[in-house]
Amino acid sequence: MFESGIEKTIIITAIIIWFAHGWYLNERLKNVHEKLDRVLDTFDGLRDYLYDIDPQFNDERQLLEDLRESLDNGSVSFSGMNHMELIEKKKHAGKRTLDIPFIR
């Protein structure tokens, strides 16, 4: 099949170049993924900031604060149950909650 040394050299060189090209593209793809992860982390920080100042989540914040207070005091409270019911109502109504990602 490979009668001359030149044919063997060409084939081996082509295989080496093919693997090197695949390695190079893989490294470049890793860089792209790192940059996209940084962008998505930035958007997640933006989501946290915007959700922290948005008044439509005040009811959730209040129930979570009531739950924290009851846990700190050791008292019995239905704030957790009320919070879960509020989340379910908002999800069924198609509204955003504090836990929903910025991009759906």
C-alpha cells in the first residue's frame, strides 16, 4: 500500500497535523467557554442586584425575613409554608420569583 518513503511521510505528517489542529481547536474552545462563563456570572450578579431592588419581590423578602426571625428566636411560625404557597401562586400566574434565573 505504501510503496515509497515519501508516501509514508506525507500520510504521517497529515495525521500529525490533523491531531494538532484538533488540539488547537479544543484549547480555543476552552477559552471561549471561560469567557462565556464570566459573562453568565456577570449576568447572574446583575440579576441578584436587580432582584434586590425590585419592589415586586417585597412580599417574598418579607416572608423570608419572618422565617429567619422565627428560626433565630426558636419560635413557631408558618412563614415557610406561606412563602412556599406564594412561590407556587407566582409560578402558576407566570410571574417571576427571587429564585428564577434572569433568562428563562
